Amino acid sequence: MQAITAPDREAGVSGLTLTDLPYPHAAENDVVVRVHAAGFTRGELDWPGTWTDRAGRDRTPSVPGHEVSGVVAELGYGTTGLTVGQRVFGLTDWARDGSLAEYVAVEARNLAPLPADVDHTTAAALPISGLTAWQGLFDHARLVAGRTVLIHGAAGAVGSIAVQLALAAGARVIGTGRPADGKDVLALGAHLFLDLEADWAEGAGEVDVVFDVIGGDVLDRSASLVRAGGTLVSIAQQPTVRPRDGQAVFFVVEPDRARLADLAQRVRDGRLDVRVGAVRPLTEAVAAFAPERRVPGRTIIRVADDPR
């Protein structure tokens, strides 16, 4: 099969190549997925799990990409709940070869059935962004109706889904971003947009939850905005400044089959918009990692010709 491989951490993006690899082995409770579409995170080349297995052993060259949508091609020993030929989507393991390949082996529990009327491109853009937004808002911050949440980077992949989920839960939503993001964030339904290039903290007031995807000074300044009993959640870094009488949480997204199914249903119903900015073939995946190729919305890699 063909796959994008990274030889070592030092080479970075410049070391990525399209090459031939053996067909993956389906271990116990695995499935092998014929990949139709895959998502990636540019920063994953800096993640320790990209270069080592769960025991810390070197596993280079490695295949990046941890979001997948495709069709089950093979079941490993003992695998239940999925069938050969079934459409699925979800997350691949951080410490195993990823989805920028024609086939990928994935733990079955990390995948959810994909409805026939949700295309693979949309599905590949959903797992990390959707699960991250949900887990940050509801599992960690316990956001409920009537509370106010400040979402940094509200026009981005995670932020835009967080805005929509928070509004659906009945929360008051304040979004932040660059000046050019204001129109998009308000179009999502946010009650207020704050320009991060201006004195945004003054306009926010007190909030119950801050959901941060930026880190640094933005994260530090946000701690003082959280009212007593509230929560500051970040996926960018561990908060160094804690809210007074509140919680500070850093987390890494985890697979969740039931929540993936719920998110897919929201897409089907038109209650959740997943923003795909560009679709590139596998042969252009290396170029898609380059910083100058960034586009609004997610860049998704199309691996199989069948768009469904």
C-alpha cells in the first residue's frame, strides 16, 4: 500500500515522503480500514507518540494522521461490533501508524459506524475537533444551560464546533479570534465576538467557563475572567495561572464511540456544521503539511476516489 511516512523527528515536514509500506496487521480487537479520507494535525510531528510505541520503543518510520473515515476491510481476532464492508470513522491510536495511508489498523472501540448520508470527507474532519470540543465543554468544564463560556479561537476547527455545541446546550457564548474571524464567529450564533488584537479581556467580563485552544498569554489572562466555581480548560498547554476559587484543566482528547455517533447524527440533522477548507489527494499530503498551505477550515486528505 502507499502511505505518507516520516523518518525521524529531526527531519520534520521536510522528511515526509509518499512511499510503499506493507499492508497492516490486524491485532486482537483491531480492524483494518480501507481509508477513504484522513485528517491530520500539523503539530503531530512534535508529539512523542508519533515516534515511539506505547512502551517507548522507536517505531520510525511512522505514518502520521489520526482521523480516518473509510470501510472495514478486515477484522482482527476477537473483534466484535463492526463488520467487513461497514462504513466507519474515528480516531487512530496516537502511538501507532496513522491514517495517511491506503489502509490503517485501528482498535475497533475507537471507531463508530458512519451513516450513509454523511460523506467521508466530512467524517474525517469530525473526530478530533468534535470530541475535543465536547470533552472540553461538557466532560471537563460541566457547561450547562444559562452559563457563559468564552471560547478562544472560535473560528478554528475545534472552536467553531465548540461554539455550536455550547449554543445547542443553551449557554451564552463569547468567541474570540483575529479581526477577520468576527463575521464567521457571529454567523455561527455567538452572542459576542472579541478581537484578540485589541483589549479583549475588558469586553469579556466574568464567565463561567473559558475554553482555550491558543495557550500563552491568552491563556494566562483568561484565568482572572473565570468567576468563583468556574473552569479554565485548555488543549494548548497546562495552565500556569489558576482561576481564583475555580479549576484549571489541561486535557488530551480521548476516543469515544458513543459520542462520535452522536456528533455524526448532529451533522445528519443539520445541527452541526463541520468546516472543510481544502481536500487534497494522498499524493499532495506532504505539501498540505506546509505552513504556507494553511486554509480556513480543515484540510482533508482524500485517499480513495469514492467520495462517499
